[in-house]
Amino acid sequence: MIKNRIKEYRAKHDMKQSELANLVGVRRETIGNLEKGRYNPSLVLAWNIAKVFNVTIEDIFTIEE
């Protein structure tokens, strides 16, 4: 399972789900589903999210077995 820290990074940047969604080209619901662990991102989406926050993919996404 892939865990993520999207919500934490959004809070640090005072960013709404809809704002992040617009920046990475997805719907707000996609960001919500990612945060709740209902959806695993494509590599491109993970890359774009990390780029928005100027961090590595590994800073936001981790694999938990």
C-alpha cells in the first residue's frame, strides 16, 4: 500500500485540494481520494505533486507493506 503526506504538505503551503488539483491537472476528487488512500497515483502524477511542493516523490509517497 502506498501512503502519502499530501494533506500535510497542503497544510504547510495553505493550499486547498482544488488548488493542488488545478496545478497538477486532475479533479479535486482525485486529490481527496489520494489523501484517503483510495487511489494510487501514476508516476507522472506523483512526480507533478512532488514538483509543486519542491520535494522528492519519496518525501510525499512511501510504500508500506
